[in-house]
Amino acid sequence: MSKEKESEKGEVVTVEDKAVARLEALPEIGSPERILAERKLVRKLDYRLLPTIFLIYIMNYIDRNGITTARLKGLEQDLGLSDLQYNVVLSILFVSYCPAQIPSNMVTTGVQYDHRPSWYIGFCVMGWGLTSLLTGVTKNYGGIIACRIFIGLPEAAFYPGAIYPLSRWYTKKELAFRSAILYTGLLLSNAFGALIAAGILANMEGKRGIRAWRWLFFIEGAITITVGIFTIWALPDYPSNTRWIVGDERRLAQARLAEDAGEADLDNDKDTPLAGLKMALTDPLILVFAPMNAAQLLGLSFINFLLIYFFSLTSTLGFDTTISLLLAAPPWLIASIVTCANAWHADKTGERYFHIAGWWWAVILGFIIGVSSDNVGARYFAMFLMAVGYAGFSMTAVWVSNVIPRPPAKRAAAIGVVNGIGNLGNLMGSYTWKSEWGPKYHNSMIISLCGLALSTVMAFGIRQHLMRKNKQLDEDERVAMQGANEIRVREAAHLEGITFEQAMERRKGFRYLY
């Protein structure tokens, strides 16, 4: 079989292959045929990829935050935990979760054409499901600490490991909304997690001689393991090797991404995972994004304690545990709708800063209400404002992906670095929402407010920097050529069926989103 025939089937084509023949040109960009073909491809991806990652993320946070819900039904007393020990149990997860994100994302770029993120993520999902299940058999402080450390390792693979594969399929004008669909899984996990927990904690107490909080971990862990098995079949890998994307669709999937940045979305021989990490760590933008994300997550760290805060709020009205858990769901349902609408509009406009920082300002307003008012209705409204703040966080990794389009090895490492370092904010937040500051948590809110104010300033600096870079690109087209990689541009030309010179002209249109 000749290399030309292999190429027509949509298999991976090397630079040497291109010396043999150039493929027939794809439909012209913007033509009705091209638009129809891309819509068909995107729809196919959406129907299979998005429901899968959405379901995974729901289980991700239900498993992680089950510890908070279990506290309402005696976990702390049964294991003999002090308030300090409980805070350590919450925070110890990040000791393994944060550093593991960077090497985990590097693994996803380790093999160019035969790596299977569907298998990698699927087994990680099963791993944290099993660890969550085993949390239900713990007998003491040491046992639950071990479970929290080990659950952080497989969980580290998911969020940055999901954003990176999404960026291998969707263009920069499609990525925000798809990432928001992923992130609504987190938000709805707080709603559905509370509903599931309400049912388990209300009906499983003492069944077979087992406390309800242990049943919570058994049931949720078993569900997650089942989801992990399903993930292996459902998730796509990369455009070059996904089993159910072949032929012209495979070629179009790669050409779309090449058009998006003016270069093919592939690593050359020099773009190893280690080289990608080095490039990410020496990029000034990433060195600002990472602490900005940490400040942001410090400001949003209430997510691990909002249930306790709300429970203390509603208990003063005489509500029992079940009613309190049910009333905790609406803020997260509204936040999910806001997150998707915000991301959809960000994709349509190409704007990033105000679609991120604007929702931090809503959280700041919620903190101000929480600090200044003792009215239950006002504080419940503040919970809605606090919850919608995650509409901004869901866009952070997308923005990183937009400004680090190539090479993929650097993009994967950058997402891992920003999210890994950023989660140190959650680690600090574990000690910010201390029980002795409850039930009003004024000190916690003030600290969190300062974190969001700092992240606002740093994000504004990133925006101004990107605006200056785009102005340079507008004034001198040669600037756009300075960072061009000839191998990736030639690959882009080959995928589109055009000349190298035409591909170079197209690359001049690349601009950063801010």
C-alpha cells in the first residue's frame, strides 16, 4: 500500500510523506461545504465526549467532597477527629493532588500517535472511585488521611487532563463553552451530591449495622467505578488515533486545529514532555497565570465549606439535615446555567477578561453581604452570588490554552502548572474556613475577598500584555512569522491541501484572545 493511499484514509502523515504527494484540497474555509462538514464533526464529538466528561466531573467532586457531607452525620465523632485534624483531612488531598497534575498532563503528550487518554483517564476514574469506596471502612485518623492522600493522585489526572484533550479537538472559539459543560459537572455535583447525600443519610442509617456516612462512600465509590469503565469506551483519544473518527473526518479534525493557530497541532522531535515543561516554566505569562489562579481558588475555597456554612445558617431556622441539604442545591443549579451562558457568550465574542473577572466581583459582593448582614434571606442570596463565581474559574484553563496554542507539549505542561500551583489556593483555603470562625465566617470571607481582589489585578495585567502583543501583530505582520515552526506549518499546509506559502499567509491572521 502506498503512502498516498494511507493518507487518503486519514492516517497520520509525516513530513517525509509529503514529498510523495499533496492531498486533494479540503473544501475552502468558510464555504458552505466546509461549514457543514465541521458542524457534523463537532456534533459527533459533542454527543459522545461532553456527556462523558460531564458525568465524570460530577462524580469527581461528589467523591472529593463526600467528606464534608459525611461530617453532618457523625464522621468526625466516629473517627475521633478534632477540628484541626478535620482540617488536615480536607487539606491533605492537595499534597498529592497539586504536584501530580504536572507530570500527569505530561504523560498525555508522551507518545504522539498511539497514546490513549481514554484508557488513562478511565483507569484514573476507577482508581479514585475505589479509594472513595474504601474511605467508608476507615476506623481512625490515620486511615482517612491515607485515603485522602491516595484519592488525590488519580484525581490529578482529570481536570487538566480533560482540558488538554478538549483543546486537541475544539478551536479557540469553541473551547470555552465545551469546557463550561465540563465544569458544570463540578457545580451540579454540589447540587446532586447534596440530593444524593440527603437520600443516603436519611435512609441508610444503621442498615446492616453500618453508619449512614459509611454507606455514602460505599455507594458513591461504586457508581464512580462503573463510570470509569464506561469512560474507556466513550472518550475519544486524539484526532490522529481515535477509533471512531476516520478518513476525511480525521483529516478535517486536524486541519481545523491547524487553521486555528496557523500551525498543525503536533509536537516535533524536539518538543518532548520535559521540553514542554521547561518552555512553560520559562514563559512569563504562565508565571503570572499560576499565582493568579492560586489567588482565585483561595477566594473560591468556600466550595469545600459552603455546605457547612449553609447548614449552620438553616439550622438556626429549625430545619433538619435533609431539608438543609435540599435547600443547598438551588445556588449550584443557577451557577451551572450562568457558567454555560457565560462561556457561550465568551466563545461568540472572543473576550476573556471580563467573562472571568466579572464573576469574581459577584463573589466579592456576596462576601460583603455575608459580612454586613445577619438576615437569613440576605445571606442565602449571598450564597447564589458566591456560587456563580465559578463561572469565571471555568474559563481560566481555557484562557491558558488560548494563549499557549503551540506546541502541544508546552500547552499541556502550562495547563498542568497553572492548575497544579493554582490548587495551592484550595490548600490555603482549607485553613481559612476554620470552624472557630463559624457560624458567620466573617474572617474567612475577608481573606477570600482579598484573594479575589489580587487575582483581578493579575488578570488585568495579563489582558494588557496580550493587547500589546496583538497590537504588535497588527502593526507588523512579520512579528507573526517570528514564532512560526516550519514543520508544523508544512503539516498544516498538507492537511488543507494547499501550498506552504499559502499556509504561511494564513498564519499571519493569528491573534491572542484577551
